[in-house]
Amino acid sequence: MNKKILALAIPNIVSNISIPLVTTVDTILMGHLSSSHLAALGIVGMIFLFLYGTINFLRRGTTGITAQAFGRDDKALFSKTLYRALFIALGLSLMLLLFQDFIGKLSFYLMNVDLKYEVYAQSYFTIRIYTAPAVFMLYVLIGWFFGMQNAIYPLLITLLINLLNILFSYYFVNVLHLGIEGAAYGTVIAQYSGLILAFIFLLKYKNKLYWFPLGEIFKLNELLIFLRINRDIFIRTILLTFSFAFFYAQASKNGEETLTVMILLLQFIVWFAYTIDGFANASESLVGRYYGAKDWLNFAKVIKYTFMWGMGLTVIYMLVYFFFGMTILHLYTNQQGLIERTLFFLPYVSLMPILSFMAYLWDGIFVGMTAVKALRNITIISSLFFITVFYLFKDANFTYALWFSFMNFFFMRGLLQSFLFWREGKGLK
């Protein structure tokens, strides 16, 4: 079982690590231009995390349904799941492009975008919004590959996207001196290149996929099941991204100094999250497979060994952040005032992995079981807890209250997920 977990987890980890690497490169590029560039990148990056992150339900929903269909060898279901999800992804992305002006103005208002960096933020947003069709369809294709127990294709797709993103962003920003617009152009080119590669890989499955008329693909009773599962994941994802958006919005409201500190601190969260998600992604695929096949012995083994590997990774990250946090911070920026404001939080950053690792791992297990109602309810409770704790303590120390209430958001999710699984087990819905 360890071999099966690692065969899926290692490609996922390598793939996932390349994602924050792009964020890191963009942050470094902007962090060495000015605080305004860094603030603009961080705040618009959060806007896109919300806009695009909410649609990530397509990836998780597609993985869970496909993995269970794969476990039952139901070729019709995993074929229809792919087609339905792709149609929905394309429709949603076109709607986003159609209403981009309204969405941009509303987002800037809600995120308290300061006039000091608004022009940079607007430039980045206007260009990057055109990645929507590529990003949404990639969610579906990558989720489907995971469900089919294939972690190599997502790895190659993600590596290509992020390698091109880094190369083009560096070239456009440092060679052509296009500033924040250069980082956005690099992202657009990279995303569409990844989409082309994903469709090339999909051709490898042409003999396994069944073809259906549109009426069959959108048969009402089957479509409702698909939408119900994705509805709950969508609500859960909305709440997750809302929590991140609330975090950024409150930091921005307190001024550029607080915002830039929180942007740097979140880089530590991002690196750990994407790495531990490698095991969460592996558990999505394997749990879904064995849940669909009703192989409860291997189902239990996947969960046990996933937590063993996840805990080991957590300890490594805690040690790295504790001993090398200062070195990592200096990589992101050379602005001494910003470094000094961030230093105080570094000892607490090393506690973040142990507080949050359970939430990431249980997310993968719950998605594999399609226990999406439980995921939704837990995220509702945890989000309310986060906001309540923040407002209770923000007057005592705003920055402390924001950071620690956010950390408790992750801890509460993991705690509630552990309790629910202990109580319901494989009967969880």
C-alpha cells in the first residue's frame, strides 16, 4: 500500500511544489521592484484565488466520481463525468469573461485596493482574466486523470505550465521591463500551453472513452447527482476561498504594511499546503477507488498510511521553518523595513504545519468518499469560528488576531473532520 500511495503522492508533490514556485518567483520579482508592486500582486492574486479557487470544485468533484467509477470499472460513468465537467468549465469561464469589468470593480472594492497600487493591480487583473477558459478546463482534465489513477500526466502538465510561467515572467519583467504586466503575460502563455498538452494526453484514452450524444450526457437524473456532489464541494470551496479573501481584505484594510507582512507569511502556508496536498491528492484517488470497489481493508490502509506519511512531512516542514525561516524571508524581499515587521511572526510560522496538516489530509479522504455534505458543514462552522475569534480579539492586537484566528481556522477543520470520521467511518456522507 505504501508503494501505491507514494506512486501517486510523489508525482503530486513534485507537481504541487512547482505551483508555489511560480508564486514565489512572481513575489520575488515584485518584491524587488517596490512594496506597491508586491501589494498589487498579492491582492489581485487573492482575487484570482477566490474567482478561480471557487471553480476548483470541478477538479475535486471530477476526481471523486471518476475514481469510484474506475474502481467499479464503469466506463460509461467516467466518460460522461469528463464531458459534463468540461462543458460546465467552458460555460463558467465564458461567463467570467463576459462580466469581467463588473467583477473587477466589485473585487477591488471588496478587497479594499489602495490607490497607491491600484494601477498595478488593474493592469495585472485585465490581462490574467483571460486565463479563465484554460484554468477551468485544466481543473477538469487534471481531476479526471487523478481519478483514473494517473498522477504522471498532471505532473507533466503542471511542470510545463510552471516552467513556462517562470521563464516568461522573468523575461517579460527583467528583460523587457514590462513590470507587473509581464508577470500576467507569462501566466497566460503558460496556462494555454498546459491546456494543449492536457488534450494531447487525453487522446491516449480514446479507446477507453465512450462517446454519447448530448442528450445522454445531460440526462437529468444523472446530471442532478453530478451537480449535487459538485454543489456541496462548490459551497465548501466558496467558504475556503472566502476565508482567504477575508484574511487579505482585513490585512489590506489595516494598511499596506500589514498587507505586505501577511503576503510574506502566507508564502510559508502555501509551500506547506501544496506539498501536503500531494498526499491528499493520492488519498482522493485511492480512497475513491477502494470506496467504489467496497474494498474496506485497503480503504482503511490508505487512510492509515496517508496520515503516517503526512505526519512525517509535517515534522520536516516545522524544522525547516524554525531553523531557516529567516533565510527564506530574505529570498522574498530585500526591503529591510518589511523584513523587520515580519520577523516577529517567524517563530509562530513553524507551528502552522502541525495545526493544519489534518485538514488537508482529511479533505482528500472525504473527497474520495464523496462525503461532500460533511465537508461543506465543517467548512461553514470553521469559517464562522475564524471570523468570530478575529472580531473578538482584533482590538487588542489587530495583526496577532488576524494571524492566529486564521491558523485556528485550519485547526478547527481538522479537528471536526477527525471527530466526524471517528463517529461515522465509511458511512460518512
